[in-house]
Amino acid sequence: MPELPEVETTRRGIAPYLEGHRVTRVIVRERRLRWPIPEDLDVRLSGQRILRVERRAKYLLIGAECGTLISHLGMSGSLRLIEAGLPAAKHEHVDIELDSGLALRYTDPRRFGALLWSQDPLEHELLRKLGPEPLGDAFDGERLYQLSRGKRVAVKPFIMDNAVVVGVGNIYATEALFAAGIDPRREAGSIARARYVKLAEEIRRILAQAIDCGGTTLRDFVGGDGKPGYFQQALFAYGRGGEFCKVCGGTLREVKLGQRASVYCPRCQH
């Protein structure tokens, strides 16, 4: 599933080709995504100038003159820019054609993503209860500490809760906890303030680094596959269960937390 850095990389890749351009036509080949694409999306969006392309959590907000297209890539979705009129292959469900001669194409083999329309996207039911952005000023270790008091849930699912902070998915939660030296199985309420300050710093650092990696490993969203590069070369724990720890040389262990695989180092994390 694309996580926050991959979605931000997508935003940075497509924004320069969308902002300031007018939509000439919307072609919908398949409306049955996680939620049905609005029947009147073509009427609402055609003729509109795109003013901005923003991100909230893992949602892309394509803001036009009279409303906003909310996009979520789901499990397997991608957005890329192509020449308008290029024949569509299987799973290429939507084209948003622009006055530049390009089209933004949405592809989603599993159809678990979304394309929705809203006049007030931040108040949309999918967005209005989300927590702060992890790279924004409203997120810090004090927030984690205060919200964790009395919580018996393990710290890893706690920081993956979108009401606590958005966009800290499985990969980056695993890596941040490793970097902060915190055992992912620890009860959230048992962790001290100073350790949450460190954890918040590592969440920020790792997400920023992952965004930079995505931006430098794939810059071309025009005619490319639209899938940003991942952070794999820098992974210390995620997906490495049973392998050696890059810090201490011990063996990484894998457990299930909140129905997700979680890898940690028994020596480095406590």
C-alpha cells in the first residue's frame, strides 16, 4: 500500500503539470472503486482550472475553481501523466484530460482506492477526524505522551492510529521505533515523555528522508509508471525478520501486532 512518503512523492510529481491548467474532459471507464465515482464528475470537473494539488494524510486533494477532487490510491492505485487519447489498458479506470494535451490517468488493479468530489474537503467525513500531519507543527513528542496516558495498547499500533498522527504506516512505524530504541510491544502508556520526544523526532526524520528518497529515485511522472521509489535501501527493521541487526549484529525478531507483522531487535529496543 502506498504510504505517506509515496503519496507525497506522487503529489510533487504531478502538481507542476496540473496546477494552472484547465480540465477539458473526464473519462470514467470504471466507477466501482471503494466508493463509487460520482456520476456527475465529468460535469463538475470539466472546464475547471486546477488551482492547487495538496495532500492530507494519504489523500491527494486536487483543488479546482468550484470544488476539490479527493483521491486515495488504496492498496494498488497510481496516478501518472500521459498524452491525452492514449489507449487505456486493463485497470486504467479514469483519465482527466488537460488543455496542455496531457491527461492524468488513474490506475487501480484492486479498485480499493477512491475518487470523490467535495466542496469542503477538510470537512469531508474521511478527513475531518484525522490527527495532525507528522511533519507539521502540531505534532510532537508531548502530544504522543499526553495521548498515550492510560493506554494499554502496544506503542506501534498507537502511533499508527490516524487520530493520533496521520501517515505513520507499517513501514515507517517499524523504522521509527527501531531508531528510537523502543520495543514495539511496549504498552503506549508505559513509555516516558523523553522517549516520546525521541520517537517523534525519529518519525519526522525518517518520513522526511523517505520523501527525499522517493523524489530522487523517480522524478518523471510523465509517461512513467507513476510509482515512486521506495525507501528499501535504508530499512533497518521492516521486512527483515530473522536477519542480522545492522546496529548490534543480533537477530531481528518478527511478531504480530494489530494483525501486522512487526520486526524489532531484542538488544537495541526495549
